[in-house]
Amino acid sequence: MKAHPDLVAHGAQFERRIVPLSPGIWTAVGFAASNAHMVEGADSVTIIDTTESTAAAENILAEFRALTGKPVGRIIYTHGHRDHVSGASVFAGGADVPVIASAGFGSDLVDVDQSRVAPNAALARRTRAQFGIGLSGDERVSLGCGPGNRPMKGLGEGYLEPTERVADDRPIDLDGVEARLIMAPGETPDHMAVWFPGVRVLVPGDNWYHAFPNLYAIRGTAYRDFAAWADTLTMLAGLGAEAMAPGHTMPVFGGERVREALETTRDAIRFVMRETADGMDREVPIDDIVAGLELPARLAEKPWLGEYYGKAAWAARAYAAGTLGWYDGNPTNLGTLSTRARALRMAELAGGADALMRAARLTPDPQWRLELCDHLIALGEPAGELKADTMTELAELEINATARNAYLWEAKRLRSGDSG
């Protein structure tokens, strides 16, 4: 199975290693979808984020134990996403360890109320597609933010509830190590950064990583506040960090490099906001805004803004829907046709379903082929294999890991006839 060479090269960001940030502070990269960090104090260590599974946490703990045998004294969550909170029980080791999070902390591991009406099955299915759950190693080359090949045993099973929730920025003594907890809303509103002013080390959670930010996750997410995220990046850049250990991908070293990474990512977010808002103000259809959206060269050339995880086009759609809702200002879209009714009219224009099928097979444009396949499938025509082949073709060209995984996962589901 071929993969885009740039996406393959991006895998260097997940090479498994323990990286020293400063004397007594380390980050574990490549052991899971997300990173974990250890801070050595006088008699104990602090763990910041605990990865996605108990198996990954066990592997990281073994590496940390080679550095120090001091017990875990406390755990800090930067935010509630399950890939950061699911190995806590392993690090705690059965002890009554304090777990610190922001006052707004919420986790998709524990906050799903099955008694409330919500598209939980759709979310689960789309999550499997985004992360390529069930794809082979050759197919799932990457998650965009972490390695595709990592231990899955105990996925989501090691979560511990926070014992202390922090409402405002404040200093914290990590057993003799000076640190500061900083409220940092961005990818999620409950984000909390950890700042070590004495050694100028920053742990920003998922507010920055070496990829275009995932302003909208295709698994399905509520609106992520673009403006708050951009403002937080400005604040973090102003700290003057000399080393930054993100929640995913390799650390960044050097004050100028850290500042540039944070500020250009902020600028990319604001560029998407500005271009989308300007287009909406001029009554440009969102499809046309998206089709014409390109980062300026000074941003596009930055390696950490490659679209391996998030995409500017997806972000633009999310910003439009998140600010003004689904209606795009075109009264045509106040009404609708069913997919079958629209397909019947498309087939009629083409000269019948057979002509529509020929057009789908002959077009060199894979995106148009997918759209024609959807019309044919709505009519009950046998276009499933053609659509699956087209998605596989697009996957091999795709630099974005989540798009690649979704194409391949949905192609496999279509070929198997699985509707779940």
C-alpha cells in the first residue's frame, strides 16, 4: 500500500525515545498517540499526561524507571482528551496519588451520558475511521499526531478522576521544582499548560504540535474556539520558553524557534478565520472559499504547518458553521432534496443511470468520481467498488493522515458491506 512520501517522512516526529528537556525533566515521544512527561523532584516525580492506554503507560514507566526510581508523587492532566488521561492508573501504581486538572476539565472517557439523545454511534464509527482502527500497519502509516503502530491493550482503561481542579493560573511546587499552571484554552476549553520558569521549559498540551492544528476533527467535535486558541498561542509565545514539549510530536528547542513555531501557528489560525469571514461577508459560497484557501508562502513553508493532522479547508468549514451555523445565506439551501431525489435528477440530466456510470468511470477527477458514485449508490446502482477504489486512490495521494485513514477505513467498510 503506497503512502505519500511526505506523510511517511513525517513519521520521524514519532520515533520512540525519551528526550531530556532540562536536568530532571524528560518527555516520552513515540510510545503512543500522545506524549507523557516526567519531572524529577527531591523525593518524587510528577507525571504530566499519561497517554492513551495502560500498555503504553507501562512501556513509558519502564523507561522512566531507568532514569529514577523515585515514586510518582502527583499526576497533572493538560486536558481531558482520552489519549492523555488513559494510563494514569499505571503511573499511580495503586497509590493514592493526587491528580491535578483545570477547573473546566472534562473527558470524553467519562462524560458520555448514554441516556441523553446524542449521535454516539456515529461518533464511535467516525472515530474508528479517523484513527484507522482495524486497518493494517501498511495502511495506517500514521495518525498525523502520533505513530500508527503502537500498543492498544488497555485503551482508555487507566483513567483516574482528578482530585484537585485549578480555576486560575497559580504557582505549584512539584516537590522542590518550581512550576506554574496556566489556563490555556485552545484545542479544548479545559486546557492547562505547565510552565517551568526557572529552566524555561513549556508543556503546552495540544495547543501546539508539529502539524497544522486540528481545528476541526473529522470524527466529529463541537466548535473549537479559533480566537481563544490563537490568543493562547500569543500568550505562550510571550513566556520566552527555551524548550517546548508538546502533547504530540517532538520537542522544540531554542527560544527563537519556540517563539516562531507558536506565533506562525497562531498566524495560520487567524489567516483561516480572516479569509473565511471575509468570504462569508462577500457572500462567497463556502465551497468556493474552501477551494481557494491557501496559506501564504511565509506560513506554508513552515514544516510544522504541514497538513498531516489538521487541514485548512476543514478548519474553514468549521469556522463558518461554528460562527453562523449551517445556513450559508443562500435561500436555495433553506430547502432540500433527498439524496435519491437529487440522484434521479442528476441521472436524468446525464441521460440515464448508465450514462451517469460511464461518466463516473471516465472522469479523471477522483473527487468528481466520488460525487457521481454517491448519486449512483443512492439509485441502487453497483458503484460501491468504484467508490472504494477511488477512495484508495485518494488515500495514496493524501498527505493528511486522518483523511488517509478515513478513506481507507471507509473503503474497507464499503467492500465488506458493513453498514455499522
